[in-house]
Amino acid sequence: MRIDSIAKLSQWRQECQAKLAAQKRKVLVCLGPGCLAGGSDEILEEFKRIVAEKKLADISVEAVKKTGCHGFCARGPLVVIEPEGIFYSKVKKANVAEIVETTLEKGKLVEKLLYTDPRTDKTYTDYKEIPFYARQERISLRNVGQIDPDEIGEYVARGGYAALAKVLTEMKPQDVIDAVSQSGLRGRGGGGFPTGRKWATCAREESDIRYVLCNGDEGDPGAFMDRCIMEGDPHSVLEGMIICAYAVGSREGYVYVREEYPLAVINMQKAIDAAHECGLLGANILASGFSYDIKISRGGGAFVCGESSALMRSVAGEVGEPRAKYIRSVVKGLHDKPTVLNNVETYATVPVIMEKGADWFRSIGTEKSTGTKAFSLAGKVRNTGLIEVPMGISLREIIFDIGGGIPDGREFKAVQTGGPSGGCLPADKLDLPVDFDTLTRAGSMMGSGGMIIMDDRTCAVDVARYFLNFLVEESCGKCVPCREGLYQLHKLCVKICEGKATENDLALMERLSKVIQTASLCGLGQSGPNPFVSTVQYFRDEYLAHIRDKKCPAGVCRELITYTINDKCTGCLACIKVCPVDAITGEKKKLHVIDQEACTRCGSCYAVCNFDAVDIV
Amino acid sequence: MKYQFEVIPSKCIGCRTCELACAFAHAQNQKPGKSRIYPLAYAPDKYVPVTCLQCDDAACVKSCMFNALRRNEETGAVELDKERCVKCGACVAACPFGCALIDDVHDEIVKCDLCGGSPACAAFCPTKALVYKRV
Amino acid sequence: MTRQDLTKLTAIFDHYPTDAGSLIGVLQDIQREFHYLPREAMTKTAETLGVPLSKVYSVATFYNAFSLTPRGDTIVRVCKGTACHIKGADLLLDQLESGLGIKPGETTEDMKYTLEVVNCVGACAMAPVMIVNNKYHGNVACNRALKLVKKD
Amino acid sequence: MVHITINGKVVKAAEGEMLLTVLKREGIDIPALCHHEAIEPTGNCRLCMVEISRAEWEGWKKHVTSCLYPVEDGLIVNTHTPEVIEIRKTIIDLQLANCPDSDVIQKMAEEYGIYKTSYETVPEGDNCIMCYACTRICEVLGKSAISAVMRGHKKVIAPPFGEEPPDCIGCLACAQICPTNVIPWTDTDSTRTIWKKTFDLITCTSCGKAVITKDFAEYLMAQRQIPKEYFETCDECKRMATARKMGEIVTKAQEAAL
């Protein structure tokens, strides 16, 4: 069906809404990355199978839907029953029959699958009341987890493409740019550059061709909000891009999606095809005379391609080496033409700003960091998952109120934000408001929104070593400070982890870091030393413990620890089975012993022991 | 082109003063360079000073893939831009008169540049077999 | 390269405009079809797209998505994202390395298993994560790692 | 025409000119290893970094590679601040660890007072500083026989599959432009070997001296329409032939005059 007028779009929306309203009962099965890892695809099939078999009165097979990430990954696989919003967590395939029988047929709850807050022992039926969800405000994630991403009709029913219709009929390109500028929207990809200013610069450039690109190369390990948006609500990204294209006068663009996200590629492509078919993308969009087309460019698995000039070279089919940006890519970008590049979350936010207005958006968040920001919570935190909160909220609220604090009775140690370009913030920074400028001042950065929470069993030096290793592998290798500098910085860090370093080495690392930061060609190198610099700033004592005392206080660095088995050992053989180097000997129901010569200190025995019988010294 | 370099073989006595003058005119760090001019005997006691003819449609210019050879409109010389030269030797191979040379001493390609407008060879030639004059 | 393989290649080329801009897309499709980049396919790509072979080779070795050697029937990928790292991805690797007798990037001699590490697959909430032939496994305890591989 | 201030002195420069060109013209010693006029600047070696600032933006300063920074009116450039020197020293120190046996790097290090690298020597170092001069010059020729392979610290310059590069014509431009002379090649009387590929050399029909590889000559014939016979003899024999030809003309002229 081709939608070639605003009236037709409204009519279509009403039809879509009516169709959804007719489905009295709905089962939403989360197929986000977390739930999928728990086997939610099989749960979905099981629901469809049983519902089809039983031929229930108020639920059809079509009303059993897959959705994108619902957010509360720690409790996955998740199933939500609408309209009540009944929230079932940690669902297994075996539970499906029971859910159908008890809830769908009899209208009762399956108590054991409901969420109980471990801190208050309160059990929740409606997910909206769970503290994890109650504190959130979802703008970019407005539809993620709520709709079937493959159904354009569901997006339209929830007001999708209304912003585009408004823009094309009521606004001039300059009005759009002005609205984005006034909203204070800043790039959600990491740098926090004002989006409106970027669009204005591109629109101002004299050129026959302009490109509007979307950066879906979410390379920061620990961040997955862009993946969830592309998989769970691809049309919101497309709508944002089309609005941007209209504002800057672009006729074509690309979505650059990383290869590691195959489902994102598939869902974005489906969305593009569907939008094409409806006349919402391609030639003469909504009969407005404006044309814009989007293609998908798959990334090849290189972190550096998140950098704008490298991404553009990659789109052009080349090696993703950044180029020095004394001429900005917004002026001379893809194929040397003016190019707007924003990330997924930024584009997904744009339609809402167009609909509700810049002032509304400004009213959320802080003065200089307006609106909301999506974060992914991972690591040593109870409620791992995907959240969206107003800017300015404190780290403590995110980690403890929404995230539920640190599990296993351990202590909070640090939170890593901003991925490999960011840094670690310690406990005394927990009350800092989360916004672009505050995090940067504190020595980290917002980045794309990955938050990795670390407990006292995480070694700060090991974390720095981990990131440096990552960056050495991901450096494109073009410029010397990054290629050679990060390589040497990593070597020195390994030396500390092995207890072979001196304080001179630490001083050398600090000097080298400064040069890498100022002399590297692109953002990867310039921010590369950050994980080291921030950990040494806040956890210097831990570095010194490795250097002076040859001790790893967190018990992580393999060269500085030993594992021994104490008399709590029940002789269960678990550690013997798991030891990859067969360094543990012992018989059933007898005390086991670790051969220190053979032991590689991997910690597998510690991880599998259920009796606290393995000590780390 | 305002100037012309003229060779008058009949006046050449093969004294090799031009060769010496050229080498010293192109000295670097007190080391004389390779001469760009050679008085060669074509018959007993008969000499021709062979040097670059600064051809109109020069093969050396055509052969250079890096735009390192360009004509100086003032002096008429085809000059080699050392900063752009990569010493691939295309010009040496392509010059039909053998007048682009490899200077082993300074590790560079050389050819006559008319000394930027006052050729040393002409100045020192005792018999005026080499003349650089305004046209 | 067999006639059948060449037909597959031609089908891939037909999908793309014949210019340098198609290079990465073409290579990705070849990788998907053959599970690695056969040398002849790269040479053919260079000829077809009119791109120097050195550039094809450069791109093929730059991006993680490409493998220049044949891979095993079962691809085991261990995520080494930050969350997975601090939740013990190294332990999974230790188990798989000793259990399969190969290092990351290698393939067992019987061509059954290839072990790879990936930089974050975006399933951080379920860390540590491993992927066996595109099937995601979350919260993998180290003593389960090998079982998940052999089961498939 | 723009005006910029270099180390306190106001200097004129043409619009669009790169800063390094201006600095060199002013006789200021700026080290640069990856820079060559025949290739586009890429800023790989980072040695030519200088500090820039502007009077109207108080407190703003930035370090840029002068080889690819276009001059702008009012730019204030400082080429030897302690920070700039620290950058250069660190880079040379890193390169010394990477290329311990390179004469060029050793000499440069000594100029900066570094006699031993502060870092661990890179074990698999091949003395290549990864400036891409070779691949860039090969690209200018339109050949791109070699390229940067792999990435990060594993990156090397190599022909495809590490074997004979099919597109190489044996011109030696890569070996000649290499600032650290690490691309090996050997000539025999009639062959040249580079990148493991052996080429036939055209030998002078009169004296037998090597002139140029057949592939390079064919490339020049096709690309630049140089006649085949120009490549048949060496420069020395061509000069002799020139002398004889001119001699003939002179003799004829003299005979005619008599």
C-alpha cells in the first residue's frame, strides 16, 4: 500500500490502531540479545504452538509477538502479557504451557515467575511499577520492547512517521534545524557535539550532493543500546534520518551497521523495504516532492570505524583508516561531499522532538545536556539491562536504585563509562550527575552509554590492561603514537600486572600517555590512554601494591596470586573436572590439593567451587 | 623563453673545462656533483659537448610519473624538482640523448638546469663553444 | 575453484555495482558463502571490481569479519567485551583452549571446530557470553563451556 | 596571500599552502619522515607536529601535523616549544624501540639526545616505520602493487598474500622513496628482484649495461608514449651516439662550407 498523502497516513494509522485494539490479549516475548541468549526464540515458538493448538477465545496466534529488548535483561527471558502488563521473568520453555493455562485461560498469575525485589521482598505484577522501570523515562527507547519490529503498522499505530508528516508539510528545512538546535540535542554517540549545529553546517555548504549517514557501529564493548534500537525499533532510526535528510537537503544515505549484529542488519533492511513500499522512503516521500533513499553498509568488525572519517572510508569500500580532520567531515565527508553522521540513538530521538517540540525536550535533563540518555548496565550489578533516564540523574541512582546495587554481597568499586575511550569512576564520584560535561571533567566520558559496574573483585590495573590490549588490537596502525605508543603502554601495564614493574615504569607510562593523547591522529589514539589515566588517578594505591608489594589486592592478576584449597573442601571433584591443566588432585570426599607448579592461576576452580573452599592469596 | 643555450661543436677542443665547471657548480657539502655536460670525441681530436637540449616535447618530462620535471619558462631549462623526485630512473631511461643521469655521489638524478640562468659551463668555456644568450 | 563455486561468485557480483565501493559488501558475501575468503575469489573480486589486488588483500586482512583460512564446521566465539572480561570470559577461553586443543583463531585438525574471540556482541547483560554457530549462550559457567560446544 | 606568525616572526604564505612547506621555506628545521612532495600528505609519522594558536582565541592551542595543515590568516605557530619537543622525542624514542637497527632513526634519536630507547625493543621489528610512502608512491603510479596489510601493531607493508605482486613493474620507486631504506632489492646484470619478484632488465644493445626493467619500459611506452627505441641503449651510449650524430652534422656542414 502506498501512502501518498498525509490524510492517507492518518487513515492508515487509525486502521493499524483498530487492528491492535482488536487483539484483546497480547503476549510479548522479548527477543533482545539478553533474552535470546536465554533461549527466548524457543519460548516464542512454544507460545505460538500452544496458542494455535488451543484455539483460545481472546487471543490469536498473531497476538503472540516478538519484541526487541524489554530492558531487564538480568531477569530474562522476559514475557509480558498485555493489557495488564503482567511481567514474567526468567521464563523457561517448560513454563509456557503453564502461563497459557493459568494466565491466558483462567486469568490468574503464575506467582513463581513474577519479579520479587530481593532488597524489599516485594513482588510486582505490573512491570511499570518495578523500580527498574519506574525510574526510567523512555524517549529513544519508546517503542523498543513494545512493538514487533517487523511490523511497520505497529510503529505507525504508536504515532510513527507522524513527525515526518509534520516536518514535510508544516516546516521548512531551516525550521527543522532550528528546532533541533533549540532542543539542545547533543550527539548520543559519545562526543556530545550539538546536533543542530552539525546539521546547520552541512546545510550551509555549497554542494550538489550531501549525505546523511547513521553510525550503527556500536563498537564500545559493554554498550548495546544502538543494537537494541536497530533490532527493536528500526523505523524510529529511519524516520530520524529522513527528517535530517530533509533538513540538510540530502538525497541519499547509509546506515552503517556492525557485522557482529546480524539481526540488526536484517531488521534494518526489513524496515527500509517496508518504508519503501509505503512511500515513506525513496522518491517523492508522502507526495511532498522530497526524495531520500537509504542503503545499509555492513561494517567489517573494526572498532576504529566508529570514528567518522574511518567509517566514511569503510562505507566507500576501503580500509577504515581515519584521516586527519583539519577539514571536518561535515564539510568534506563521504566521497568528499558534505556529510551528516549521527548515531542510532540520536536519530531515534529526533522524531519525538519534532512532534513534542524543542521546549518539551529541553525541559528534560540538564541545561547543557538536555533530554534523556539510554545506558546499558552490565558487569557486577544486579539488574543488568537496558535503561533510559533523564540526563543529570546521579550515578548512584542508576547503579543502586535502578541497577539494584552490587550482587553477592560485594562492595561497589568503580563504574566504567564511555568504553575504551572513557574511564573508571570510583565510589566517591557516585553522586555526580550524569551528563556530557560532568563525566568528561571527572576524567571519563559519556561515550555511547555503556556502563560496566565493577566490584572489589575487579582489579583496576587489570581493567586498564584489558582496555589497552583491546586498543592495541583495534588501532588501525596508521600513526605512530597510537600504534607504537599504545603497544608500549600495554607492555608496561602487563609488566605491572606481572609484578615486574618499577615506579619509573609508572612515571614513563604517565609521560607516554600525555604524548599519545596530544599527538595521535584520531579519537581512538587521543582517548586511548584514558582507561589507564583514570584508573591511575583514582586507584594509584592499587598500582603501587602491584609494583611495591607484588600483590594484586583484588586477587585477579595471575602472576601475583596463588589458589589454595582449604578444609571446607567436601571432595566433590568439581574443581578437578574443570581445571584446564589438570593441576588439582584428590579423590571423592577427600580434600583436594592444587599443584602450584602446574597451576596457571586461571581461577576456574574458584569459579566452580560451591563451598568457598578455594582461597586466593 | 627568453634565453637560448647554443653549442658550437666546431669550437670545442675537448679541454673538459665545462665538465669541471659543471661538477663544481653543482657541488653539495663541498663535494662536486656529477657533470651534466660531456665533451665527447666523435673522431680523433674532434669533439662535441653533449648536454641536455631542453627539448620542446621532452621525453624526460613525459616519462616522469611524479611531475618532478618542469620547464622553467624564464631560463628555458627543464628543471628537476628534487623534492618530488623519487629516483625511479624513468627519465634516465627515456632521454634519447642520454642527458638525464644518475649521480651516485649525491644519490640523486641530475640533468642540466642551465644553472638557474647563468650556466657555469658557458662562463668557463675558453673557446666560447658554449653560449647562453638572450633571444 | 569449481564451476559451482564460480557460479556462486558470479551471483554475488551480480548483486553489486561493479566499482570499488562494493568491495566490502562483496567480500562479506563471499565470506558468508564459503566461510572464509578463498584466494581465487579475492583475485576474481579484484578483476571484477577493477580494484588492485593489494587493496582487496588489505581490506581482507584489516577487518575482523574476514578469515583467510578455511574454518571449521562449528564456529565457537567467546565474547571478550568489557562485561564478559570482568565476569570471567578468560575462564571460558581456558576451558575451550584446553578442551579443543586450539588457540583463538585456530581450527582443529579435523576441521570440526574453530575458536574465535570477538569484541563484544552486545549481549553484555548476560555476560559472559559465548556463541556456538550463531546460537547465543548467556551467563556461561566455565564448566559448561565445553559441553555447550560438543552438544551442538 | 595570508599572514602567519612563526616563532614570533610574521611571514607571508599563499592560501591553501601546507604549513610544513612554509616552515621549510623559512629555513626552520622540522623533522618529517613520511613527507614527500610526490605524494599526498597523510600525517603518519607525526614528527612534523607544531603548536598552533590564535590571538583572538585566548588560551586555545592545539598540536597539529604541519604537513597537512593548511595555513590560515592570523595563525600563530610555535615549532620548538617544550611540549612539541617532548612529542618529537617520545615519537623518536618509540620508533627507536620499533626500529633499533635503522641508521636513519638512530641518527635522528642522537640529535634529540636519545642513545637508548626507554621502551622494550619490539621483537619482530623490521625497521619499517609504517609511513606508507612506498604504498602511496605506488598508488601515484596507478599500480598499487603493495599495500598495508593487517592492522594495529601487526600491520606490515606487503604484496598480496606475501608473494610476487602481480601489479609490480620493478620501478624501485618504493625502495627509493623509503626514508629508512628498508625495502630490499637486488640487481644482476640482466635481472632485478624486488618483493620476491624477478624482472628482466633491458640491457644496453651496445655496452650491455642495465637500463630499466622491461615491465617499467612497457608501462612508460603505454602510459606516456615514449618510443621503444629510447630504452634500447644506456645513457652513456646514448650520449656517445648523440656526439657521433652531431659530429656527422658538423662534418657535413664543414664539408659543405668548403
